Amino acid sequence: MRQPSHVALGSWSGGRFMHFGEPLDDDRLTTLLRPGGGIDTILTADVYGKGAADLTVGRALAGVPREDYCLIGAIGHDFYDGERRGAKGFPRLTDPELRGPEAYGDYIRMATERSLERCGVDRFDILLLHNPDRIGFTSEAVWAGMAAVRDEGLTGAVGVAPGPANGYVLDVIGCMERFADVIDYGMVILNPFEPWPVEMVLPAAERHGVQLITRVADFGGIFHDDVKPGHTFAQYDHRTYRPEGWVEQGVAKLEQLRPIADRHGLTMLQLSCQWVLAQPAVVSAVPTLIQEIGDDARPIEDKRAELAASPAASVLTPEDLAEIRRIGDNTGCMLLKGGTPDHDGDELPDSWPLTPELAAIADRWSIDPQAKLQMTMA
């Protein structure tokens, strides 16, 4: 098994399978995702493009020796038997309308084998459970199924990848506690402008030996330093769903960080990766590489080269890290997903009540749900 590199690329980059900026053509996207040039870790998820992202990754990997890269897969959204539910996407494999616990293992094996086939390889280095619902976080049958594909050699390690929105703090901690013998990796949202709420997960990950891969290190492109006030987004760009004024606020914070980056000879993206990698348990930073629209937009290939040149060793001082955390503070800025005190109504695939079990986890980790897991900003 190859360990993930300190910076990595996801198949959601390039605008083809998730709507960020301008979609790249086949040749540019394949070249972008091909391991090499300082980046040897590639992530994919079977649900992106209903398998099309896996196929693109397979073309990017063609001809590259298997020992030269780390490949991370993710399964969990059932686009084989389930029907897409609008913006909510496909149901999770654990949806009771699709199957019961006795069939989880068979689905996990099938989805893993199909994803590997599309990628043109016989094993993942790491396989993640993608965007689990409450059942996925807690089910013995789910994690027995994940352990089984590891034991059968279809992956070197397994892990959990909550999301897509931020939250799931108590759910992730509980999952790591309960299945510590299975879970080696986690993928979470973390960057200098979104330290909350994932910072509450870091101590538990460190204690249980779970290595963290962090996505959205670019904060919607702000750390690429080419999204400015007045920026034009494509009609269906995911970033149009962010709160009004997020670009202006992000750029203002970015300018406060620029002296720190300049002092260490870092670009703003490299500064973000450095801050992320300095956090406990974090081993890899994965920004989204975006080709912004317009003839004068910065080429995405330049962004890849910039990411590849990000230092692996930390150059930031403890004072730098603390100052970045202060400037980027986002505590209470959003409604969190998973089990939280803010949940109201019926249980949803990505939101559920704060159960007694979750309250007990909060107590063990000295997390006050009312103070730490609620939205407080307007």
C-alpha cells in the first residue's frame, strides 16, 4: 500500500463532474489528473458522473506504473439501484428502501469491484465510505463489509468520508471510536477559513490513529487568488449557492494573511496547505483545481504546478498558525450536518437529532453541543 502524498488531486477538479468553473476537455482533464510532476495521489468517487469520473481516472493512470501512485476511491451512493433525488443526489447504500443490513457487504464488494474495473486497476490504496447517513456511521454490518474488501485485497486501507456539507462532528468521532480496528483514514473539510467545526474532530483522530485527508483547501477558489469581488460564476457553478458576500469576505481575510505568506515565500494556496498540514492527524491536503471562466482566466495547469510545489515540511511558526486561525475564525457560521441541536423535524439522510448516544460522545470529548455545534452567526 502506498501512503498518500502531502498534496493530492481529486477527480472533482476540472469542472467536469462537479460544477466549478469551466469544464475541461478530455485531454486537459486526463493530463491534469495523471500522477507525476510532484503529485502522486489521486482521489475519485464512483458516484461522480455515475462512474464517468472513474473512467477518466483510468485513462489518466494508463501506462503509469502502479507502484508510482496512490489511488483513493470512495463508494456509498447507490446509483446502480437507486434513483437520483434532485439536488440531494443518489440514496446511500444503507437506504432501507433499497436493502437491509444483510445485503450491505454484497453491495460494498460489488461497488468496489466496479469502481476498480472502471479505473483499470485491481486494488485501491485507500477506500472511503462516501457521505454516510446515520446508519453508515454506526452499522456493524457496514464496517464489516468495508473490512472484508480490505481483507480480500481490494484495498490496502479503509476510511470514512463524511459530507458533502460540513459537520458530522460527533458522528465521525463516534465512528472512529466504535470502528477503530477498521478505520485508518478520514476525509474532512478543513482550510484556514473553515477551521470550525472539524477542529473538534482532530484530537479524536489523533488518539485513534486515524490519518486525515482534507478537502476544500482552496475555500471555493479564494486561495487560488484569482476569485475577486465581482467575479463571474457560470450559471450552475456550485459556488453560487454560498452566502451572499462570501467572496468579498474571503478576499478581505486573504489580504490579512498575505504578509505571512510573503514572509515565507509561499503562494496563498501553499499557505493554506501548510496550515492544514500543520493540524493534528492531517497527512494530505486536497484543493479543488478550478478553471475559472473567461479568456483571461489563469490556466488550471499553473494551479496544478503551484500545488505540486507546495512544501512538504512545515515552514509556519506556532505564532503564524495561531494568527491564521484567528483571522479565519468561522465559528457558528452555518447549520451543521449530522447529529446537532439545530436539527428540527424528521431524520434526513444528512441531518438527524442529537441522540443520547451522540450526547455521550460529546461529554467524553468535552464538547458542549449547545455552545459548539450550533449556528450563531446571522
